[in-house]
Amino acid sequence: MVVAGNNEQYSRLCHVLGCPEFIKDPRFAQNAERVINRRALGEVLEPLFLKWKLSDLLVTLENSGVPSGPVNNLNAVFEDAHVQARRMCVEVNHPLTDNKVKLVANPIKFSGTPIESYSPPPMIGEHTYEVLSKLLEMSITDIEHLQNQKII
């Protein structure tokens, strides 16, 4: 993900990618034109991005003052050193698999009151009755009516 949010950052991005001619291209010269011509800009920049190894590009962009960062898949997220250091991955049992399921832990960490228990994501409809009856104070008759109408 690259955020060249102003003309100076865009200029630096163009220099990094080796396309300084796009700095003065009327379709992309100002931020408003880049927004309007976003698709065309993507079409000309994408092949230039693909020439780079991700780690090299991120370092070069950072050194050039162009905000950027990787868009990670879940495996990459949980392998990240910062995520691991903050213990942001928890594993729980799930009823649909024999394997544990990875979840994102609560980011708020209090030493005196740590969160030690996590639950798997609920199954579809697992808490419907509880929510309708207890939280919304619906009667069994009303809930059965919703079920009969296939609303729930």
C-alpha cells in the first residue's frame, strides 16, 4: 500500500519507480487529477511496482519519504515480529475443525487484568435466541413467529 498523498510524495514515488515523466503528465500532475484518473495511474504504475522485490521497495520508499507498507495475508500478519511480541495471536478450539483457529487478541494489555480466555467465532445463529429473548426481551411466541416467517 502506497500513500503518495501530496505532490511532493508523488514526485518521490515517481523517482523511485523510475518514471519521472509522470510527474508532469497532465493526467497525474495534481492530486485531483490523480484521483480522477486513478485507474489509468494504476495501469501505468503497476508494472513498475512488479519489477521490485517487496522488501526492497518498502525500504526504498521509506528512505525516500513515501508512506507505504505491506498488505499482509493472515499468515504474514501472525508471523510479524511486532504482532508476536505483543502476543496478538491467540488460538482456540472450534467446533468445525480438529485444528485450533487463530484469532486476533485484544490489543489492550493490562498487567493486572490480562484477558486469558477467548472463544471461537460463533456459528451462524448460535446466539440468536439469547439475543432476542434476553437482550431484546422478545417472547418465545414472537421468536417462533420470526422463525416461521424465515426471518431468522
